[in-house]
Amino acid sequence: MFENEKKSVLDAALEIKRNHLVALCGGNVSLRLPDGSVLVTPSGMMYEEMVPDDIVRVGPGGEILEGTRRPSSDTPALLYIFKNMPWVGAVIHTHQPWATAAGLVTDVLPACLVTQIDANRDDVHVAPFTPSGERQMGVLTVEYAFNAWAVILRHHGVMAYGPTLKDALFSAVYLEEAAQTYMIARAVGEIPALDPALVRAEADSWNHYGQQK
Ligand SMILES: [Zn+2]
């Protein structure tokens, strides 16, 4: 069941690898299905070696509904996010170096670049550290989300999410691009703040970006 959806999860996982947001088998990709169950990448497998049937389908309580692999060790955190952010359809967890580096030296990555505003929607906040694999990672993501489509997990990585898998992917990739630019600029000078009204205007313009659906 859900062959197309499993393939889209695997494609997104390969895309975060191609964009250097994870190394080896780090991170994970998850997608909420219409019946409320969730597809999640398996634990500790190289993305390049996965086939769609390696993607695991779990119920809201974490029970395995489909698949022979063990789901990502972060599944309890992912399920907490899906439960408590009903508008979220997909979550991508990465260890992307630039955004993670920013999270070591700042409490918030301010909305200061167009692609970041478009894809992350607002300032991206930094959540305090919690050991990986614990449900608390999901609790902190929900707590530090505010209006953004991503949260930086201090000493760890990023949770990027959105209504669709593509939204979550754009959020993760553009956050990394923005974090790199931000860190380079911050190393040599002050970063001017953008007027919040202009941030909103830019975020709204994204709603008209791309091909008509
Ligand atoms: Zn992680």
C-alpha cells in the first residue's frame, strides 16, 4: 500500500543527502498519510541502498502497520509533532552543518533573506538540547516552532516541516543556504534587521511562486 507515497519519502531522503544536509544514514523523513498513519524512513540504513518497501508505516502510537524494518529512532518525536501540529503533513530531520552551526551561537536565525522567508516563513528559533531519540525532541520542536516551518535543535540539527513533503524539503534546503549566508555575514559585520511588515510581504509573495496547481 501507499507505493507512490513511499517512493516520495525515499526521493526526499535522497534529496537531503544530495544537498549535504545529512551524512551517511543520519536524519529521517516522515510523511502523514490521509488515514492518520505515518511513513518514516528506517533506522540506520544508507539512503542510497533503500527501496520504497524499506519505508515503514506506523500508527499514531508508534505501532508498525507495514514494513519489516525498524523505523527511525526519532519516531516518538516525529509522532508528537504530527499529533500536536495538525497542519503539518511532512517532517524532515537533518544534521545540516550551517544551520546547526548557527544554532550554537545564536538563539534565533532572523528572517533576513528572501528564500529563507519564503521557505521558513519567519524567524527560525533554536531549541535547547535534548538527547536524540527522545519524544522531548518533538516537544521542543512544537514549543519553539512559533510561525516558522523549521526549528534548529541546538547541538544536533534541524526539524523542517510543512503542509507537504515539498514544503518540508524547501524549508530544510533553503534554511541551510540562508544559514551559510548568515554565518558568513555575521563573521564580518552586523546584520540589519528586516521590518516585520516586509517579512510578511515577502512570505505572502511565496504563495504565488511556481507553477499553478
Ligand atoms: Zn538527529
